[in-house]
Amino acid sequence: MAKGFSLIESLIVIGILAILFCIGLPSLSRFQGSVLLESSAKSIASELQFSQSQAQLQHISRTFSSANFPLPKSIGYQSPASLTFSPSGNPQVGGSGSVTLVNAQGKTKKIIVSSLGRIRIE
């Protein structure tokens, strides 16, 4: 007897692997969209913190505008946002606000700036 696998056995294994791959592919794209949304939200939070620290460091008002912050193709802003930090690092009076991102699957992430200047992601 010859050692090894026959052509039929190899084709059956390849067929089973192809079926498993086709079943797992949609969940992989959803996972990728969620990871991309999370990383975009963290990037914007980081940019807001940078604007806040620059306002404090330079003693000037600094504005973050969503128009100046490009996102990956599958991520978008739910509505345009602009947040201004005063020289103290706090948002300007009544300046608390949020930036909401949405991905292709409709999931959202909200970056919130409180009236005290705390930045968080929900």
C-alpha cells in the first residue's frame, strides 16, 4: 500500500475548509468594521486631548473641527462637529459636546467632551 492521501481525500478536505471559510468571512468583516470604528474613535479622542493640551500650553483657544480630521472610507461622522478649548484647557462656555462616528454596519461610537474638559468614548 502507498502512503499518503488520495486525490479524493484531499479534495474533501479542501471543500470542507472552503465551506468553513465562507461561513466565517461575514463575521470577520463585521469584526474588522468594529475594530476600525474603535481605532478611529481613539484617534479622535487623542486629537481632542492634543488640542486641549496645546490650548493650555500656548495659552490660546484651540479648535478641533471634524472637517480637518479625515477618516477611513468605511467610517463617517454622523454630523459635523467643532469643539473649542479655552486657554485653561476646558471647553469654552457651553462648549461641552460630542463627536459621533458611524461605520458601514450602522454601529456608532461617541466621543464626549464634558464641560470640565474630560474626554471619554462611549
